[in-house]
Amino acid sequence: MTSSTKYDVELTITLTEAPGAADYEFVLLGSGGEVSEGSTLPDPRAALAAVEQFGEEIFFPVPRPDRICTQQYGGPQVALVTGRFRGREVSSRFSRTDGCEIARWRTMAALLGGVAGSTGNI
């Protein structure tokens, strides 16, 4: 990922399908609501749309002590998203360890890679 600030969205996504599995790395670059050259996600337009729509609440959530999450397990996948979104530093971890995390994953599925055979984007 470049260190310039010419992008509104400049994110690196590192997806691990299971403990010990090889990582997949993707880049999403966007400016003015358009995908920029250098984006490597399978569907960068869908990823940028998800980030533009939900990025603020996903990357910079307001703490909610009253939030209740179902105790269910969605799989071993983990995705780390780092970079910048609208001038703010992003460092966000996604997993599928409970109902709230599964919902976050589904909301941002297009950003998290959608690797062929992956159960991570269901």
C-alpha cells in the first residue's frame, strides 16, 4: 500500500481462512467513490460500496455496553483490515466468533476477500 494520501480509501486486508493456513492479502484503493487502479479484491466495486456505506460504524464503532451477542461460532476465519478511511487510521480485526462478529463479517464480506471456496463471505 502506498503512503500517499491521494485516496479516500486505502486499505490492506489480510485474510486467514484457518489457523496455520496461508494468508491472502488484498488491497482496496478508492477516491471520490470510485475504485482506483491497484485494487486487488475480487469485487473491488462491491467492497468500496460496503466501505462507503458502513465503514464509519464498522471501523469506528461507538461502544454499546447493552449489546448482546448470540453465542454461536461461524468459523475460524480472521481478517485484519489496516490503512486509512477518509483520513482516519484503520486497524480492525474481523472474526466469526459470535453473532455480533458474524454480523460485522457479513456486512463487510465484499471487503474481506470472498476467496473461492471461502466460507468467510456467507
